[in-house]
Amino acid sequence: MKFKVSVVCIIGLSIALVGCDSVPEANTVNCSGRGMEQSLTAFKNDEAARQAFIDKCNALVN
């Protein structure tokens, strides 16, 4: 019984994590410290979107 529950939980978490691979939103968590580092890695090949994200973060600070 525990094995079946574990398998169901692993499948559920896997599905949830696959949906987490979207472009980050500019908010206070994503625009500070380690959140900023992780957010900017999502914009590897899109310099315009990267700059727009940074501009939104700067607007939140001001």
C-alpha cells in the first residue's frame, strides 16, 4: 500500500514540476538576490525579454 501511494505522489510531483518551467514574473522575490540570479537564467537566448524583466524589477524598487 505504501509503495502505491509513493508512486502516485512521485507522479503528481513530477507533473507539477513540469509546469514550473515558465518565464518568471517580476516581483519582489524574483527581483532580489538569489531569485534574480535564477530568474535571469530563464532568459538565456532572449536579451530583449531579459532587459524588460530587469526594467520591471527596477520599476518595483523605485
